[in-house]
Amino acid sequence: MKILAIDTATPGSSVALGDGSRLVAMAGRVDSRGHVEFLVPALDFCFEQAGWERSDIDVVAVDIGPGPFSGLRAGVATAQAFAAAVGAPVVVASSLTVIALRAATGRRRIWSVVDMRRGQVVAAPYQPLPGGVVPDGDPELVTPEEFRATLESDPADTLVVGDWRSLPDKLWTGLHRVRRGRPRYPSADVILEIAAIGAGRDEFQRAEEVRPRYLREPDAAINWQQFRSEGMWPT
């Protein structure tokens, strides 16, 4: 099963190709505004490295957020268009889950964080399990002060992963049960793992059913006419 995975939910954009969960090719870049410009050359690079045709893809997987609007929408729109063009189903992943899944932790409760800008982050708790994680609450859009209050009230030893660097340094003072770790951004190679599991469970969506998860009104709009004219759709 050949999978294309796309992640543009955060500044850490990435594209990956996998044979099941086995990584075959990957391209990535950190840029808070260059998601659209990244996608076409990244796709070209990955297919060239893998020696695959676009029509070889069986499943398209995409990070549907949460995340800032413009980057997130670019990845979702590309995944929708690619899946529709090659007739492939879609598996979706949460940016928060992708980050938490890669976190190196044993017993610690995981808080996964995505910077939403405008002085807010979205955070969600996860419990580690052998070989994975399970959500332990709903994502919440919060200010740094609200997030600190949440950590203070959590009696568990915790690991905060994701873009915690976007939060003020003073937020961490006195939080003795809290550690900070990696990764900072979600990554398409982890989405391959999620997609392989999801495909085995028939957790598919049609391209037109896929919706981004913003949790807030968009910061800006993308010029989609220009986006389409620049060759984002696979041929």
C-alpha cells in the first residue's frame, strides 16, 4: 500500500511517501509563510526519489490541524485535489496527535501544544500506551496564562511537547512536575504510521469530506485561484 502524507499545519511543513508505514522518501522545511511554495517541489522531489508515479498512490494522508489557517488550508486542499485526481481515499490525522505520538516518554502524561498565534495556543492531553498514545481530553484554545493554570492543576508528572517555545519563559517558573521535550512540529513520516493503521481499519474519508480543524476564525485568506494556477493539482 503506497501512501502520500502531507503536513502543513504548522511552520514545519513536510511531505512523505511510504510503503505502508515504511518511509520511502521525505522532504521538509520550517517556514511560517511558505507552505504553498513548498508543496510542489516537495512532491516532485519525493516522487523522483521513490521512482513512483502519482497514479501509484493508494492512500493520501493529511494533517487536518488544528493549526494556523493559511498553512493548514494549503495542505488540506492539496491532499483533497491529489486524492480526487488519482481516485485515492484519504486518512486524516490531528497535528496534536502526531506531535504526541513522536514524544519520547514512558509514564509521563503528555501535553501536546500548537501555536495558534494571536497570543494563543491549542493544547491537548494524552496518555502514553505501549506503542502509542491515547487522547485524555479535548483540545482547548488557551492563552499562556490559562495553559499554566491547567498545568498547575494537573497532579500528574507531565511532558509538554510541540511549540512550547512560543510561550513566555516565565510560564515555566515553579512547575516542578513539568518537563519540556520534542518534537516541536508534527511530521509527515509520523502521519504515514497513523495512515497505515487507519487504512487497516478502513478509516477512510472521501476527498470532498475532508475538513480542516481550525478552532478559530482564519488569520488570512489564500488566493485559491492563484494557488490552482501554479500547478498544485497532480497530473
